[in-house]
Amino acid sequence: MSNLPNCPKCDSEYAYEDGALLVCPMCGHEWALGLVENNEDKREIKDSNGNVLNDGDTVTVIKDLKVKGSSSTLKQGTKVKSIRLVEGDHNIDCKIDGFGAMKLKSEFVKKI
């Protein structure tokens, strides 16, 4: 048997590795290996209004953003579902309908 931890959300013992993440097939929860949900070291990522963002949140874009490598613009008010928080300058990883996979800065979004 593997030494993987149980799911922190539903305590299922059937978690499996998917790249750098652990995934629970019972509830669908994903978390990074080595991170615990109540870890005090974890950096809080906040939106433009100061609300704390979490993986899976839905946010809206607060201003028009130019998309690098494209002539199109991401319009203000665009809804972004199921965000994933990552380390780095652009700390939100997401998929946007009509644009595809993209990274955003948390200072340009507002939590719904």
C-alpha cells in the first residue's frame, strides 16, 4: 500500500497522485503534497478587495486586461470559475471560456 495521506476533506484513504497534486476520487478534492489545509505557513492570496481566495473559487475580472500573444482583450466583468492558486507573480491559474488556460494576478480579480 502507498504512504499517501487520507483526504483532508472526507478522510477517504483512496487518494492518488496526479502530477504535483493529490486527488481524492471520492469527493474530487485536490491538494498539494506536503500541504495541510490548516497550515499556518501557507501564504494567503487576496483579491482586489482584500477577500481571501481559495482553490475552486469563482472570481470576476475588475478591469480590461490585454492578453499577451493575442490581439483580444479580457473584458471587465468576465466570470472565471474554479480558480487554482499557485506561487509566483501571476498567482491564479484558470481556464476562461473563449481564451483557454491563463494565469492572472489576484489584484485584478474580485471574489464573487
